[in-house]
Amino acid sequence: LSLLSDLRAAIQNDELQMWLQPKIRLCDQSCYGFEALVRWQHPRRGFISPAEFVPFAERAGYIHHVTNWMLEKAVKTLAQWRDRYPTLSIAVNVSTNDLRDHHFPDRVRQFLHQYQVTPNNLHLELTESGIMENPENAITLLDMLRNTGIGLSIDDFGTGHSSLAYLQKLPVSELKIDRSFVINLDQHDATQKLVKTIIDMGHGLDLHVIAEGIETQEERTTLTDLGCDAIQGYFASKPLHGSALDTWLENLPRSV
Ligand code: G
Ligand code: G
Ligand code: MN
Ligand code: NA
């Protein structure tokens, strides 16, 4: 319970941070956007991992406050980037609980309007397991979001028991292959075949396919050979914040 009041205070006092991890195209190694990852620097307890407090906030019915905070931060950042980096996207992780709220698409639209940000610069990541908990409801909400022009990604793909029938109906634009398939991919022939099948299926559905958690050159080379579109992971860059993020952005070519 005290963690909940601390989280409330953290949101009020801006103790949360948005870290950004680059998403890199494999065709030319260019950066097209970032995934936003929440971090909590607690004044007494120190760093608290989202792996700990996100599930807690979900159970406490409080996750929408975290999502709202991240959405506003992401949209504010996109507004700051408008002139210098007009094509970069930021993808915010959305909880299954957020999808139960039918006002969610309106809240997202309000932020975009408030900060005058183009919808296609904002992406939302939804986990495969979250979508499949209530696919009919998810499709209704995702249709509303997609009609606004926001990009939608299926996160942690391959771990959430997708029905292929639903996959075809989901108005998503990107599929993110879960990190578990990528670990030492270069050394595992059977996993390579599986990943190739996922990539081909994604392309068959006109989806952009990105693999997450790439840590080595060998994993990147294998994914390039398998036809994957993009990667995210420590090999390209850890999540960035503050001056490290500024430096990364300054080193981008101007016309990305
Ligand atoms: O960033 P890290 O790997 O520590 O994140 C751990 C877990 O927390 C991951 O499953 C990640 O998807 C999730 N996570 C990180 N940031 C957010 C966020 O802003 N919202 C939600 N709902 N989950 C997040
Ligand atoms: O569940 P989700 O896919 O959103 O989780 C993203 C999390 O994975 C982030 O918290 C991020 O810190 C972490 N992450 C990002 N890249 C790598 C990587 O290359 N290796 C590992 N082990 N974790 C990563
Ligand atoms: Mn994610
Ligand atoms: Na992810």
C-alpha cells in the first residue's frame, strides 16, 4: 500500500523517467524511432525496475496513471523534435488494462492535439498475450487508435498464443519478435527456421518486423540474412536518457 502512495507521489513529483531505446533498420543501419521505457528513481529505495512496479500498478488498478505519464512525456518529446527530427517515432508500452478503458483512444488524441503532434510519430506497443486476453475488445480499441493514424506494434510476439485468425484482423503495423527467440540465434538452426517463418508471415500480412534484445553482431547478421526489417537491443544501443540521448540524437544524420 505504501508503494502505491509512493507511486502516486512519484508521478506528481516527476520521479519517473522516460528512457528511449533506438530501433534500427537493417537495410542501412538508420534509426527510425525509439521504444519508451519507464524508470523509477525512488528517493529512499533507489532504482525500482518496471518489471517490479508495472505488474504491481496493474494489480492496484493504477497503471493508467503510469501510461498517461509516459504518453504525455512521449508526445511532449515528439513536439520538441518536430523541426529537427520530423520522422522519428516514439513507441509507448500499453497495458492490457488500458485497453479495457474505452476512453483510452480519446486520451491519446487529446495529448496529440494539445502538443500539436502528428499521430504517425506516436506508436503504441501492445503485448500479444494482452491482446489475446480479449481479442474482440482489443480489435475495437485498436481500430479506433489506428483510425487516428497512430502506429501499433504487437510486442513480445511468439510468446502469447496468437490466433492466426485474429492476427489477420488486428490493425497493427509492426510485429516485434520476442527476445527469447533471438538469444544465440546464430547457433540454433531450428530457432532460425522458426524466426524465418515468423518474418515471412509478418511480411505476408504487410507488417514491419523488428527483433528485440539483439546483443551481438552474429545475432544481427543472422536476422539480416533471415530478412528481418529492424532490430532493437544492447548491440545497437541500451535505453538512453539525458545527455547520452542528446549525444545519440546529435550524431544522427539530419534528414532521417
Ligand atoms: O525496461 P525493462 O526491460 O526493465 O522493462 C521491464 C518490463 O517492463 C518489460 O516487460 C517492459 O515491457 C515493461 N515496461 C517498461 N516500460 C513500460 C511502460 O512504460 N509501461 C508498461 N506498461 N510496461 C513497461
Ligand atoms: O517487454 P518488453 O519487450 O517491452 O521489454 C523491453 C525490455 O527489454 C526493456 O526493459 C529493455 O531494458 C530490455 N532490453 C532491451 N534490449 C535488451 C537486450 O539487448 N538484452 C536484454 N537482456 N534486455 C534488453
Ligand atoms: Mn515493449
Ligand atoms: Na518489447
